[in-house]
Amino acid sequence: MMIVIGALLIAAGLLIVFGGRLPLKLGHLPGDIMIRGKNGAFYFPLATCILLSVLLSIILWLVRR
């Protein structure tokens, strides 16, 4: 279990480091909500949250099998 958690942490770190070079920009997907006003901005990455949730659910389902 510790090896799997370590591998996931390494994968997350690599995704953060090399995320800008990927064709799929996490955090800037269609479906992410961005509202800009005169005095501020509101950003909620809805599509990114859903995508990460699905991916983590699949990974955890595979680990439990």
C-alpha cells in the first residue's frame, strides 16, 4: 500500500511539474467556471474536479481489485 501511495505522489508531482507542456491543461478545461468583475474574480474548476474524481475513482477501484 505504501508503494502505491508513493507512486501516486510521484505521478502527482510529475503532473504538476510538466502539466504546462501537456495538451490538456488541467484547471483550464471547458466547463471550469470563471467570473471576472471590476473588483475581483471567482474561479471554480468544476470540470477539472470531476475529471480528477473519475480518475482517482478508477485508480482506487483497480487497487482494491
